[in-house]
Amino acid sequence: PTKTMPAKKKKMAPSHLQPSDLPLWEKLRALRLAISRDQDIPPFVVFHDSTLAEMASAKPTTIEELLLISGIGQLKADKYGEQFLDVIRIMEQ
């Protein structure tokens, strides 16, 4: 018997996120996807889902605050930090 591939499901947000954090989570994921496509790398190389979820929950607004999030070191903060902080700042206005 031939196996059929399941339809690709829309990624569910981590269950610990507050409903109010979901729009930000989606915007952060969209930015990560755009960066990954632009650089021809898998999205998880930019940031893991757990890192995006922590960003959506903590809502850092400075590089210093961003560096406190699991999965973000100085290199990724320097490379991607301002782009993600911009999204958080816009969504939190």
C-alpha cells in the first residue's frame, strides 16, 4: 500500500503563550521566514520556535533584554536583533 504524505499543518503556537501574544508570535515567525528565505537557510537557524515564543512573551525592546532570551547570543543579536526588536516595538505601540 502506498503511504500518502499528510498535508502540511499550520504550526501551532506554543501552548504557554498568552492569546494576546499570538499576533506578535505570528509577526516574528513571518520575519524569521523572510530572513531564512533571503539567506537560503532553514528558519530554525535564524531562531528556534521556543526562542520566538520567549520573545513574544518577554517583549524585549533593547539588545540587552534580547540577550537574556534563551537561544540568543551576541552573534545572533548583532545579526538579527534590531529587525526582531523593530517588530516587537511596532506591535507593542
